[in-house]
Amino acid sequence: MARILTDRAATTLAALVAAFTVAAAVAYPRTSFAQSGQEGIFLLLPVGARAVGMGEAVVAQRGGSDLLWWNPSGIVGNGPQTHEVALHHSTTVVGQGNALAFVWPADKRTAFGLLVNVLDLGQQTLTDEQGNSIGVASPTDYSVAATYAVAPAPWLALGVTAKHVEAGIPCSGVCSGLGIASSRSNGFDIGMQFRPDAIPLTLAAAARNLGIAGAAGRPGRIDLGADYKVMAFARGNDSVEVHGAADLVSTVKMDSTTARLGTDIVVDQRLHVRAGYIRDPVNGSGGAIGVGLQSGKLVFDIGRTYGGLTGTNDKPPTYFSLRYLW
């Protein structure tokens, strides 16, 4: 029986490697093609204060609804008390984002997830040739995603996410003839995590935003990373864990390859102190800090970045997450 399970796990792993190779080919075509949509830009913005506080080095993290955005395989195989509903909020120079996430483990080896993410880009006043106000536009991007994850073996987790993304511009007033239109795309993510029993190490890979394109480029990403847990101190019920994480992210036609480093210091499984750094030659490098606190079934996280894609010198982007676990 053990050999049969091992053979099944090996077959599943081989199938995932093949799927990952195909996905990489989709994300990295030899020739690019243009689409008029802007919805791909939206997918480059991070979701989740925990991820932000660790410098977005989270592809190998386990548990948490923010992983619906980063690596769908991370929501499965994390124990029975990992049902979660969460609100992830962000305030950046781009706009205000709100993501409602839901994770439901069906059993020890299967989990489902749902994520609805909305980015409000702020109101814009429309004027005529004389500068008179004639209307108000409210650019809004949103995505809806559904995730299925399975752990065919204790050391392996697999996940896939299907997503629909739209960039729309609701308008009131005189809007005809102004070229205001919406665009939409469908795409998917796949991910895997390798979790060996012998050492507290998780290795992971994810291919995200496949099949989605925008006017400025294709936001497909290949994310490779690792997370190592060190038990630094333990006495009775008190403990301190230190997680060190590193990711390498390669993107297509929009960004450069980026390196990400992060750490999460966990005290008594309740207090999290996080820090991270993103090395990005194109959009700008920058650091990140974050704090998380769990009280009973409630978890509150806050994260800030300094520099990078959405950073400014006078107003660092701020991310909040409120999570309920049961």
C-alpha cells in the first residue's frame, strides 16, 4: 500500500512538472501580442499585510488566505483549524484596494478558496475643451478567483486557481465620445510546495497570471522560493520561531527579474515581527516591515513598504489584514 501511495505521488509530481513546463511556455512566449486591456497592471500589486511585511517572499509560506494570491498550493495540508475568512486592505499611491478572501479545508488533503479583489483608483473629473466639468469617472479594477488545492502526499501540495480580471471605468455625466471603455481577461495560476519531513524546509514554485495580457505587457510570473524554520528558543509553552524566506521572481515584458528576502519572528504563536527587502532594478528596490497579532480566533496584520512599485518618500504604502480563523 505504501508503495502504491508513493507511486501515485510520483505520478502526480511528474504531472505537475509537465503542467508547470507548459505554463512557463504560456507565460514566456517567443513572440508577444498586444491587447488593449489594462487589467494586467492590477495583478502586479500585492495582496496581504503578511506578504508585504516579509518583502513578498511568501511563495513557500503555508496557511493564510493571502496565499490565494501568491501560491494556491499553500492553503492545503496545514491542519484542521485553518478555515479562514479575511479582509485585506491597502492604501497606496495607485489607489485603495480591498480583497475579501475565504479558505475552506474540506479534509486533511483538500482545500478550496475564493478571492474577490477590488482596486479603487479614485475619481477623475471630466472636462470639455473649455475646461468645464461635464462628468466624473471612477476607474476600478477587480478580480474574482477560485482555488482548488490537494496534498496527494504529506510532503507534496498542489494547487490551481482560475481567475477573471476586469478594468472598468464607471462614469456619470456626459461620457459619450470620450473613449471610456472596459477590458477583461481570464487566466489561471498553478503552484506546488515540497515539504520534506526530515528538515523544517519548504520549497515552492508558482506560475501566476497565465493567459492574461494588458496594453503595457504580460503580467505572467514564475516564482521560485524557499522557507526555513528555526526553533530558536523553547521552554514549556513558550517558544520563538524564526522563519527565513527567499524568492526569485521572473516576469515578462513588464518588469525585471527580482530577488526577495523576508523573515518572520513568531513569539508564542501569537506575535509576529516581520521584515523584508525587494531587489528590483526597474521599479526600484525597497524594504518592508510588518507586525501580526493573534488573539483567540482573530488575527490582525499590518505591513508597510518603502520604495518599489507603489512607494513614495512621504507616504509609504500601508496594508492591513483582518482574519478570522476556526
